[in-house]
Amino acid sequence: MSGLLNAGGYAVVAVLAAVGLWASIDAARRPQWAWRAVGARKWLWVFGMLVGTYFLAGIILVLLYIGGVRKDLQEAQVHSISSPA
């Protein structure tokens, strides 16, 4: 073994960082009213994922965002668009 972070390890870290960056950008692009509709704080999620991904501890936040909060935001946006004014 040549060490913990061989070429495969670096690839895994790069993929995790890329997914974290993508999730942060996706969260930042969602409108503030959608965040209020789901009862979440936009700045907290975006900041937490950006900073946390840098330390790789934020991957948990990224997974929670992708698995739950993002779906709720999408649903809130769809309902807002499809509801008559």
C-alpha cells in the first residue's frame, strides 16, 4: 500500500467535492420564497455545504439536501407555478 490517498482516493475526493459544489450552486439558485415555503434557511444550507464539503464533513449535508430538501424545494416551485393566481 502506497498510502491512504492513492489515485483512486484522490478521484473519490474529487467526485465528492464536485457533488458538494454542484449542490451548493443548485441551492443558491433556488428562490428565497421556495426556501421559506419548505421552512429552511437558504444561507445556512448553502454555507454549510460549501464549507463542509471543503472539510468533507459537509457531505452529510449534501446528501440530506439532495435526498430531501432539494425535492421539497422542487415541489414547492412546481406547486407555485401550477397554482392559479
